[in-house]
Amino acid sequence: MVGRPTDEPHRASTPLELLFDLTIVVAFAQAGAQLAHLLQTEHTGAAIGAFAFAVFGICWAWINYSWLASAFDNDDVIFRLATMVQMVGVLVLALGLPQLFASIGTGAPLDNSVLVAGYVIMRLSTIGLWLRVARHNRRWRRTAGTYAALIAVAQVGWIVQIVIFPSITVTVIITVVLALFEVSIPMIAERIEATPWHPHHVAERYSLLVIITLGEVIAGTITEIGAVHEKQGWSLEAGLVALGGVALALGLWWVYFTMPSGDVLAQHRERSFVWGYGHMVLFGALAASGAGLHVAAFVIQGEASIGPTAAALTLAVPVAIFTFFLFVLYSLLLGELDTFHLLLLLGALLVLAAAVGAVAVGASLGVGTLITACSMLVVVVGYETVGHRHQDQALRRALQPPAEQ
């Protein structure tokens, strides 16, 4: 594990990385299902808190593994076995999600022990890989040693937190402190000697996880169609849900891939922190969008405590969060604010508000889903007709050598 060239040509995600990503999506699916269950029973605060905690654990472990692999993956037996340990950790984490959500939703003492155990398993594997880097590599020995030591300190904190059984208030405080400590580790370690991560490989890793996570939107669409079919058979409403759900997934995909991540990261590696960290919100919003479609299915089946308008909000809000944070990341990545793209963002948010308003005045959830999908249509049409020219100009400025800027 001696470090890979940062300009290695044709660097792509490995089959092992794609296999690992499948376990991450299983965890997202579990988190989304639990979120939908609590939302449809009107436990909104508990649902959001538990979901945020789960998404952070899932995303942060994936991010650390992915950037380490981008820099040092040698695809030997030990690295493959360490990845297997990571996958076991993800599955243990996913198994702990139901009891976490149930304990928060019922007001019982918070039970995050299995979830934290899965997270710690993943992180112990990461510590082992960093120690290998330190052993094999004189140049990055201090950086790798710092990563390993600080990650180990954080894991001691997580383990202590589940052993002492603190109150929910104390648990939240400890969790916030440990999470902030965890996200500071790369900032500390990379200042010693930056690791040789590959910008285009990292951009592809994130984009592939976005695509796989969009599967939750497709799964939610199928669930909502099934609910309509159960009530009405094959009808216009079922067709609207199918069209709206698939159009929403395609629109989210289309809008995400307007962001020219690899090229800009290659020129501005210092922008990687905000870009990489910000994706945690995007991944969570996509998983939550799928959960919103599941909530709509509960409402259509008459099994939910909430009404259609609240159900429409459970889809519109995460789509709005995704759109807003994608705009923020796009602007920070390119280093400038484009007024036209800001207008596209406002247009998309207005359409999302119209979707909720339409359901509130009597439109069906199928119609609401289709209008929600139209929010992405606003951005796609605007980008493909005018916005791409603005991006070309912004890219030319962003990719200029530092001496010319």
C-alpha cells in the first residue's frame, strides 16, 4: 500500500468497490423503511433524528473507506479481507436500525448499541488499513499514523457511550461531539502530508453511489404503485404514480450529473472537503425521497396516521433539500455563484411548493408525485437550453492554471 498516482489514466471503480457499495444501499434501504414507518405514525422529530444519526454513520464510514481506497488500494488478499470486514460492519449497522428507530419512536431508552457496534467494526477495519499504509510507506507514515490513532480514539468514545447507557440527552451530546471529532480527523491528518487520492476516481465513486441510492426512489415508486393498484386496480392514478416516480428518479440523476466534479477536483484538490462532506446530505435526501414515496403508499392504503398533504411533504421536502444542497455544492465546487442557476433553484422550489399545495386542495398523491417530478424538469430544461453555456464559462475560469487566475 504505497500510494497510487493521482494522474493514473483510466482509473475506475473496482468490482470490489461496487460490491461494497451494495451493502451501503442495503443500509440506506433499512434506514428509509424505518423513516417511513415513523413518519406515517406522526413521530416526525424522532424519525428525523434517528435517520440523521443513521445516515451519518453509514456515509461517514463509506467516505473514509472510499478515499483511503482511492489513494492506496492495492487489491491484494489483505485489502479484500479488510473490505469484507467493512461489509460485515455495514450489515450489523443495518440490523441495528430497527431497534434504534423503535426506541426513539416509543420514547423508550435509546438503544443504538447494535448500530454503533456495526459502525465500530467498519472503523476498526479502516484503522488496520491505515496501519498497513504507515508500515509500507515512509512518505505517508505520519499521515497514516495520525489517521489510525485519531480514529481509534473516536471508537473508544463510541464504545464507552453504549456501555454506560446514558440518557437520551447525554447520548445526543456525546454523539454530536464524537461526530464533529470524526469529521475533523481528515482535516488534521491531510495537513501533514496529503494522501494521493485520484480526483476522477473519487468523483466516479460518489456518482455511482448516487445512482445506486436512486434505487430507493424506484423502490418507493413500486410500493406506491402497488398501493394504488390494490385500491383501484390498473388506473390513471397508477399510471401517474409510475410516470411521476420514474421521472423523478431520472430528473434527480440528470440534475446531479450536471456537476463537473472530477475535472474541478483535479485542478482544485482543496475543494474536496466541502464537496465530499456535503454529499452526506445528498445521499440522505435521496434515501429520504424513497421513504416519502413509501409514506404515500401507507396513506393510499389507509394505514397511516397522517393525511395526504403531510405525505406529499415527506416527498417534497427531501427533494427540496437535495436540490438546494446540490446547488450549494455546485457553486462551492466552481467557486462562483451563477444567478441563472439560482433562478433554476427557485423555480424548482416553487414547483415543489405547488405539488404540496395541489394535494392540499384535493389533488391525489399520484398527481402530487408527478408535479414533484416536474421540479427537476425545470432544472433540466433550464440547464440544457441556457445553463450549460454558463457552466462552460465557469469551467474555463475554474480550470485556469493558478498563475492565470
